[in-house]
Amino acid sequence: MQLTTRLQLVLGRPFRRAGHRTALVAAGLPLHLAVVPLWLWLAAAMAGAPVTALPVLLTLVVTPVLLTLVVTPLLTVGHRRRYRALVGEDFPRPAASGPGRNWTSAVRRLTTRALWRQAGYHAVAGPLLAVLDLAVLAVWAAALVAASIYVWIWALPPQWRVTDLGYTTQAAYITVGGLALLFLGPRLTGALVWLETRAAEVLLGPSRTEKLARRVADLAESRTGVLDAADAERRRIERDLHDGVQQRLVSLAVNLGLARATLGNLPEDARKVINEAHREAKEAIAELNNLVRGLHPAVLEDRGLDAALSGVAARLPIPVRVAVDLPQRPSPTVEAVAYFVVSEALTNVVKHAQATRADVTVERIGETLLVVVADDGAGGADLAAAGGTGLAGLAKRVASVDGTFSCRSPAGGPTVITVELPCAP
């Protein structure tokens, strides 16, 4: 039983997809031959028209070319439907030439590379593939007729079979040849389908440049989605910490303060423990506030960059001038990047720049959010030597939204950090 099953699998494997592939070849034959009459017309016109009749010759030459370009989109749709219906393969469409129904849009469509590549497929590759289609279909027809020769013989009158008994040997050879062609047919069909599929992908689908452009666009869109999801997650964590853990710590600190104030007859050791716990609770609240502010400050979401950056500047030990000019708020992701860039840059100014003052300017110029952070410190900041932190981390954060980051910091100062963030609607 197992040997029979294996034999059936080996013998039936070539024929599993032969039906759909043969149908694909047969359905492609009329589509491949569709523009042949137009090119025969062109050849006849160029061969028969007199040289002196130049306008007539141009008309006869241009007409079949234009008709080919007109029917090219229809033939392309037919091939796409053929592949989709019979083998389940859907080729991506080339990039659209743009909307419009005027003469300009029509000329733009006629001059696109995609249209001319499709026309080349239908006018040149199509007829060549049609010859191969006919050859493969002829092999299938000959194989079926030869393999069933005994059926055709028994359809003849009995008198012929009796008078000409030599047909049995010849029919046996023909049957063996037909069976050989039957096993050769699926392989020939598969090779032809592979050739047609590759030609259709190259000429009917988008070019390599268009594929790369689409891939880049898809990656940019997916990256934007990831950034938005990460920003939303930071907001959720900030809300959970602010509304949950922080409130519990505040309640704990209040209860410890009440205990310290009301329980006056406690032993000195117990009072020290309560005082220490109360101090630890207040420090934990302060650290949690800094953590929440670092994740996503609530003031940024509620009141925007101007208020959020003013709050950052107010907490620094040096004077910081903040100028924000935004007719409308950018997207939350871009807004968060701008906030963290300024916050981290000002932190670096306080820690490393030995500056006495700093300036922050945020303005929108067209579809670009321009952020400039300057200080009068010692300078010498080096982006390449940042080692993955500090300025390098800011540059990576800016690059995550397709922004540009530059730092000009000569020895002796001043240091100017310039960031450009895209904020197209």
C-alpha cells in the first residue's frame, strides 16, 4: 500500500498544477497576439507607402503606435486578471502618473516609462511568448492524441481493423511517445509559465527604482507607526505612574507626617524611624516626579512646547531665554522629540558647558520645525566623541523622525545646536 501511494505521488506530482498552468498559457495566447495586427499594419504601411508621401507615411506609422499605446493598459489589466485568477499571483501596479483628464495629463501618461515598458511587453515579448504558447499547446494536443490512439482506432469501422492488423505495433509506439510527451508537457508548461511570469514582473510591474521607493515609503510609514505607538505607550506609563504610584506615595508621606505630628509620646527610636520613612517617601516622590517628567511631561501634552520648555528653563540654575513661535502645534511625536532635545541639551549646558546663560528658539518655517539651542560656554562639544550618549543620542532621536541635527561648538565657545524636524500635516 505504501509503495502504491509513493508511486502515485511520484507519477502525479508533475500534473498537480499542470491544469492551471496550461490554462494560463492558453488564456495568454490571444492577449499576446492582440497587437500583432497593428504591427503587421505598420510593416505593410512602411513597405508600401511611397517615400515622397511623407505625411501619409507618418500617419500610417504613427497610427498603429498610438493604437498600441491606447490598448496597452487594457491588455495589462487582462494579464493581471489572468495571473490572479489562474495561479493566484498579483503583480504590484507601477506608480501612477498622476490624476487629471486634460491634455497635459494625457501626454504625461504617454511618456511614462511604465507605459512604454508595458507596450514593449505586448509588442515584442508578447508575440515571442505566443510562439512558445502555441508550441506548448501543440505538445499537449499531440500527447493527448498519441496517448489515446487506441481510442481513435476503435472508433474506426471494424472492417478496417480486421483487414489492417499491422496497426497494433504502430499504435503501441505512438502510445509510448504520447505518454512520454504527457510527462514532458508539465515541465515544458512550468518552464514557460516561469518565463512569462519573470517577463511580466519586469515589464508589467513596477521597475526596480519604483520598488525601492515603495519599500522606503512603507518602511517610513511603519517607522512612524512604531514611533507613535512608543509615544502613546510613554504617555500611558506617565499617566499610570502619576495617577497610581505617585498618589500612593503622596498618601504615605501625608500619613507619616500626621503620625509624626500627632503621636507625641513615641519612643525616640520610633520617632527616628518615622522621620526617616517620611524623608524617604518625600525623596521617592521627587524622584518619581523627575521620572514622570522624563517620560512625557503632562504640561507638554496639555499646553504645548512653549509652556513645557518654559518649565524646563525655570528649573535650571542659569538664566535661559525661551522664544517659541508656533502658529499651530506639530504632531505629538515631533513635539516630544523637540522637547526632549531641548531638555537634554540644556542639561548638558548646565553639566559641561560652564555657561552663564542659554537661548532656546523654536519656530516653524514652512513644513519644518526649527529648534536652536545656544549657550556662551567653553565650547568643544564633539558629536563624534559622544560614544552613543549625550549629543549622539540626541542625533539618533532626531533621525528617528527624519530630522537633521548639527552642532557647532568651537573651542572657547559658543555652542549652537540646530535641529530641523519635519512637521508636514
